[in-house]
Amino acid sequence: MTRIVILGGGPGGYEAALVGASLGATVTVIDSDGIGGACVLTDCVPSKALIATSETMTNLALAPGLGIQPHTPGAGGEPALPAVAWGMPSSFESGPALTPPEVVSVEPEQVYERVRELAKAQSADIERRLEREKVEVVHAEGRLAGPHAVETSNGETFVGDVILIATGASPRDLPTAEPDGERILTWRHLYDLKEIPEHLVVVGSGVTGAEFASAYRALGAEVTLVSSRERVLPGEDPDAARVIEDVFVRRGIEVLNRSRAASARRIGDGVIVELTDGRTVTGSHALMAVGSVPRTKGLGLTDVGVRLGPGGHVNVDRMSRTSVPGVYAAGDCTGVFPLASVAAMQGRIAMWHALGEAVSPLRLGTVSSNIFTEPEIATVGVTQVMKDTGAVAAEVTTVPLSRNPRAKMMGVEDGFVKLFCRPGSGSVLGGVIVAPRASELILSVALAVENGLTVDQIAHTFSIYPSLSGSITEAARVLRPRDFFAGFDNPA
């Protein structure tokens, strides 16, 4: 019987453990942070739970545009006054708050408690699943004691025919802005706060920075977003990033592009962030969202010959193999693609390969990803940059969401659907969706990319009328203009 030892209990580790157990191996998972790892306990699960609360506040703020006017009881028997009496913006114009406190308020302790409990419950659910599958879980720190052995802080040593490194990553710290967990924060500190920050200064305009800037603005905080690049979300589709930045500004977020933070320090009950050009930004809290670093130090990897990249990431191939036979790696510690779904697939691939199962190498070109701003940005496959630079020959079309009938009914004006296809054959190469719940809508495009479907096939597939997904079939029809219904969202 094959013995497998997994170092790290995040998505890469626990998904690998489930595959190994299902194939008859003896599996041990060694984890020091809690099963589910940072993804479940301090990153994806809690952040998206917090964002779910902020989405509710966003919907409340949009309510007047749909003919819904929240009221507060009038004084002295006077009629109740509509929310607009307090100057609540009906379309996210700049203002001190998105919803009047007399009508609805955020209870921070309840919000954060719910977020923490959801994370703990999800971690417990995963651990129970591992136990049902006869996976041994050891709560301890671990390091390699050889190419086929892991020693733990409990003084135990576990020998395995196969070793999987799945230790994840941690928030990057700046020496001049060291987090204290109270006023200067990383995303792992947010859920221990007692209040919604009065004024949150977000340093970093990548995915993490943009998501929390969007969420905390909806929860009522003033937000300043410090971006060292020329725009928010510099690594994303430029059209999508432009939409998000426009929405941010309209909703009252102060965006400081081309502004690099030099330091952050506490001043009384607040913080001051100093920029490299001499300007300063003051706020009640600062969130340092400046990337992450792999958790590979002190694991004994190089001692046994595992090669690391310049940033400390474990070098792996598309089968999750490291430079040492029998030692695999998965997840954020590899730097391949920092997504829970990719970590999980890397872990599965490692086990399938190690245990002799038929398996295909990891294909990053079919990975879909999502940014949970409001609206969301979902992408898969070929990008606008790849097309513009000539790296890939592609035809492209963009359909604005503002002309989608369901979007009009929902009061949604921001967003679009963009499709890329191969010239001639019309095979779908990729797509970008900026919309509410784009994370759900992208699946149909991902299926098309994964299975080589054509825009003709999408164009001739029935979509619900009215629906946001109708814009996907409309985009496909635009790319194939010979179709009779080209350019129309026709219910027939």
C-alpha cells in the first residue's frame, strides 16, 4: 500500500488527500493552521462571506432606482420620510454613506462573528470528511527530514513513498509598514476588528485591494485606494479594470493612481500612509494588500534537493512534480496561479500521477478566475493583451450589459460580456464577463474553452429570456454575423 504524507491542509493538501484515500493509499495530512488552510480560515471563505454582506448593502443602496424607498418613523406622528430625504445617492454618487443609518445599519460584531463562524464551520466540515475517508490528520508543524520523511513539532516522524508540499503563502509585509493587527492590517487581521473602519486606506490595487475597497465602501467606510500603477487592477482586462475604476470613483472611493506607498505608521487612533512623492494619506486603518510570499522557509526543501524559484516558490511541472522524485507540490507555494481551484487541481493531479492513474497535465489556459468586486470580473482563456500583442490570433466582440433586458430590470448599467474566438473556425478561445454574479456566468464560457466549442454552437444554444446569460449568446451571434439573429437578444 502506497504511503502518502501531505504537508499542509489547504485546498491543495486536502483535495490530494481525498484522491489518495479514494485510490487505496494510506494518507497522512500534517497541518499547523487548521484544515482548509488560509483559503478557508483567513482568505477566500471569510473574505467572500464579508463581501456577501457588502453586496446586500449595495442592493439596498440601489433600491430607490427600482422604486423602493426605505422609510424611517416620523417624529410626533408625522409621516415617515423616504430615505432620499437624507440625500442617499440613488446611483452611487459621491456621498458619506450608501444607506442612511436610520433605515439600516451594519452591526460590525455580528458581521465579523458570522464570518469567523462560517470559516470555522467550513474547516470542521472538511476535517470530518477527511476522517470519514480514513485520512490521518496531525495538527503540528512539519518539515522534510529527507526526501521521503516528514518530522513534526510533536516529535513524530512520518515516512511516505510520496510527499506533497502544500504549505500555501502568507501576506507580504513591508518593513516600513509592519502590521500590528489593530490599525495597520493585512487581510488576515480584518475579521478580528470590532468596528467597520471609519476611513480605510487600502495600499495595493490588485485583486485583494480592489475587493476589500469595494466591500468596505459598501459597508459605509470612507475608502482611499493607493495604486502604484496607472489604474486599478493593472493585471486584468483593461476594459474590465476601467469599468471597476469608474464604479469606484462614482461610489465615492478616492483612487490615487501612480502613487506608491513608502511607509505606514500609527498616529494616535489612526494611521498615516506616506507616499514616495512626499504626500500623505491619513485614515483610521490601513490595509496592506501588497501581495503574498510562499511559505517555504524552514521546511528543509533545499536540503533534500527541491529547487526553489527566485521568490522562494517551489518549482513544479504541469504534473506537480518537483526536482526530487516522489516529492510533489501544489498551491500558492508553487506560484503557478494563486487560486484555490488551481491548488486543488494541482493536488489531485499529483496524486493521480503518483498512484499511476491516467491524468492530463495542468492546463492554465482553461482556468477561470473571478474578482469579487461589485460588479464582479470573471475571466477565462485568451486575454485582450494576448490579442493586442499578436501572441494569439483572435476575433473579439464586446456586448455592453446596459443593453441586456434583465440588466435593465435589475437597474444594472455597468458591465459587459467579451468573447474571443479563433478566426475561421470560430472556436471559443476566452472571455471576460463584468456583471453581478459573473463568477456564475463564466462557467458556460469556460465549458466552451475547455471543450473547443464554437461561437456558432453557443449562438444556437437557447438562453433564458430575459437573463444576463443572454448577453453571452448575443456576443456569440455578433461574432458570427451571418446568423439570422445577429446582434439581437431575441426571445425566440
